[in-house]
Amino acid sequence: MASGADIPPSFEAPRLKALRSYQVLDTDPEPSYDDITELASELRGTPIARLSLVDAYRQWFKSRVGLEAPKNPSQLGVLRPRHPLL
């Protein structure tokens, strides 16, 4: 699994620009995202599942199952994998 150290710094600015262009950060929960998160939890047999977006300072959860916190500071063990975790 790749960590943030494996991603060249030159990718960070375009990644953040793309993330902001989606205008999804800090938006209300949406049933379609919650359905995906619940399905992932069921398929993997895990009590916690989340659909998270990582901006420059935090990991924000668009959808979550079994977890109340809406975000984490990005310094708290955030992986930036090359492929989504399931």
C-alpha cells in the first residue's frame, strides 16, 4: 500500500484543485454515498466503513458507518493509496 511519501509533491496541487472543483467537501450526507458505504461495510464484514476525501489539512468523511466523527486531521495516519481501499 502506498503512503503519501510515494506520491510526488508535484501531484498535490493538481489533486487538491480537482478535489475542490467537485464542490463536495463539507456537504450534507447523500443517500447514494451512504448506500455505497453500507454496502462496503456489509461486503467486507467490518463494523466501520467510510468514504473519505483528503484535502490539505484533513480527512473528511462524505459518508460513514460505525463512526461518528465527520473528519480527522490529515496528520492522523492518513494513507494516500494509489488505489482506493475497500
